Amino acid sequence: MLSKSVYVFAIIDAIVTAIFTAMSFYYISQTNIRLFGVIVIFILSVWAILGLKGFYKVKQYKWIDIYKLFEGIFIGAFLGGLFSIPLLGGIGPSLILIDICLIFASSLTARGVYLIYKKLFKPVKNILIVGAGQDGKLIAEEIQARPELGMKVVGFLDDRMNTIEEEDSTIPILGLTCDTEAVIKDNNVDMVIIAVKSRMDSQILTDLAQGIPMGVKVWRMPTFYAHITRKLFVSKMSVNWLFYDHVRPRHIMYSHLKRILDKFAALAILLVTLPLTIIAMLGIKFSDFGPVFFMQTRIGKFGKPFKMIKFRTMYQDKVDDDFDDDVEEINHNDKRIMPFCKWIRKLHIDDIPQMFNVLKGEMSIVGPRPAREEVYEENKENIPFWECRNWVRPGWTGWQQINVNDPIPEERLSYDLYYVKHRTLAWDVAIYCQYVVKILTGKG
């Protein structure tokens, strides 16, 4: 993360949760070991829920976040109390309510103080971008679109400044790379981003090395882009580095463990949702007496096709073989959808049969969503590195699904390759939990 504030908030939330939980449950815990266990459970529960609600990432706070903070602490403390029952033998609701109010008041105060400090006292970080080409302008736009970062792009350096066409822009070209030292001093630059697409020659590197003071941070544009957007900057160089990361030995153990967890998770999801799936199957069957399932060819790992299974939610005579609701936006009132199946689609119950694809090894719980064969071939021809998203098994849900609902193919690829690069078991669990929360809150 770029901001230390997220770590500070996490530590403050842990401290206040520990203090007030200890005060609330000191007399009924009987032993210090039990009290310590209760404190740990409450901290982890509050952390988990606030994390799922986005309170541990750089964000721009709004008034609605006050309610979301209370809601997150309420749910987290409630779960903490529930999980602590085996240690305490029972918990009075009044103790949990007192705990919730004290934790909320402290966490809200901490965030309020930080926002006041940020508004009145924290200086804005001045950013200088080396390279005024397409990549430089892209990262400048991304920074400007995120005021919560507290950053300002003061300008560009570019040795081609006399040949670059003037465009409507509020960001000036301040000079050549040989002017680095003077530009940094005159504009109080805190950070330099290198956004030069081609390899820099020795003279440019020397100018930058000589002109950039030791206290100024230097970032490569693709790395900084990934930090603030949580997407991979797709280029020939970045995908080459992605390949070397992909074949590292550490991913062997990850792949084996993930396959095991996928099977357990798929069986658990099928078991937990069994009542809903039975209702869905009966409702679909009696809606138009057609087939319950809809099967479609999708592209799996390394381009291997497979039949993906879903519950059919459209009238039998309205279903097209080339239909793809992963990329085609469907209105809730679409007349092709059977009335009974609207709630099935809203809660994504129609995707539950894909657990059988997971059990067969064709899909994973988390990964890039599988594309139709025609879409895959079309994008492979038109979008560089599209097939690289299929280096891993396609997923029931994925990093893109919890960030944006209807991306263009290029944006979808950026999210998917970011996942391919950074995937871990812990992150898989976090993505799955965020997806479930997104569905239950009606945002899926």
C-alpha cells in the first residue's frame, strides 16, 4: 500500500477492540487465557469485516462511511461474541452492545482526526513524471482521478518536448531530463515516476541519477500503476516478467493446495446451497418444462475448451448458444428471463452448478472468468496477450468480478493478469469472501 494510514487504522482498531473487549468481558472470562482468546477473536472478526468493507485501503471518505463503519463493527463484534461462546459459556447482549459502541466511537474518532490532519496539515505529494507519451499521460490521469492519494502531478520531463504535439492539458512539460535537478528543486518534487516506454540510453540515465536527490522516491510506471489501480499495466515487458514469476517454484505448492481447497469449497458450497438449488431446479422445470441446466463451451486453462454448466434462467426458445452473460449486460426486466428466475440471477444461484466444473478440475473457485470460444478467439486476435489470462484455471468468481461489473475486454485483461501475478491462497479466500458480501448486498 502507498499510505501508512491504512496500517495505522488497523492497529488503532486492534488496540481499541482489545481494550474495550477486555473491559467488557473481564469479569465473566474467569481466566486470563480465556480473556486473551476472546480478545483475539474480536480483533480478527472486526478486522475481517472492516477489511471486506474496504476500510483498510486508501479511499475517499464520505458521510455514508460513518454508517458503514458502524455496520462493520456491529457485525464484527456480533461474530466475535458468537465465536467466543465456547470460551465464555455464554454472553449477555448488553456487554456486546457496550463493546460495539465503545469500539465504534474510538474508530470513528481516529478516522475523523486523521481526515482533519490530512485536510489542514498533511502536505500534498508533488509528482514528476519522466516521459510525456501515452504511458506518462495514462499514469497522470490515474493519479488525478484519485484525490484520496493526496498527490499532485506537477509536470513532465521529456527529451522530445519540442516534437510532442500540444494537447489540452493542465499538466505542463517542464523541461528535458538534463533539467531534472532544477525542476525537482523548483517544484518541491517528492516522487518521480519513470514512464519511458523504450530503454533509456546512458546519457538519460546519468542525467536522472545526477538530478534526483536521495530523498526523492523513484517508481517505474507499471509498478506504480499496479499499486494505485490494482490492475496490471499490460505491455510486452510486464507480461514477460509475469511469465518468469508464473514459472517460479513457489507456485507448485500453491497450485496443489489450491486444487485441494477448491474441491472442499465446491463440496461445501453444494451442501450449504442444496435447499436453494432444489427450489431453483423445481422452479425452472415448472416455469416452461424445459431443461433445468444450460451448458455452453468455454475456454479453460491454456485454451482447452470445456462445457460450463449453469441453471437455465431464460425461456427455452429465447436461449442463444452464443449468449454470454459474463460480458453481455442483462437488464433485470429482460423479457427473455423467466419471472421465477430473476431472484436466481440476482443472487447468482444460476452459477452454483459450476461447482461440478470445479470438482472435475475444469474450473477453480477463484480465477479469471472463462470466456466463450468465439469471444476468446476474437480477443486473442485483437488484444495483445489475451491468452495469458488462461495460464491459470478459470474461476467461479475473480478479482475483476469484485471490482467492476461490466468492463471492456482490455480492462478485464488487466484485472485478470494482476490476479495471475499476485495470486495466493489468502488472497483467494479474501476474493471469495468479498464476492459473497457483494452478492448478499445486492451489488453483484
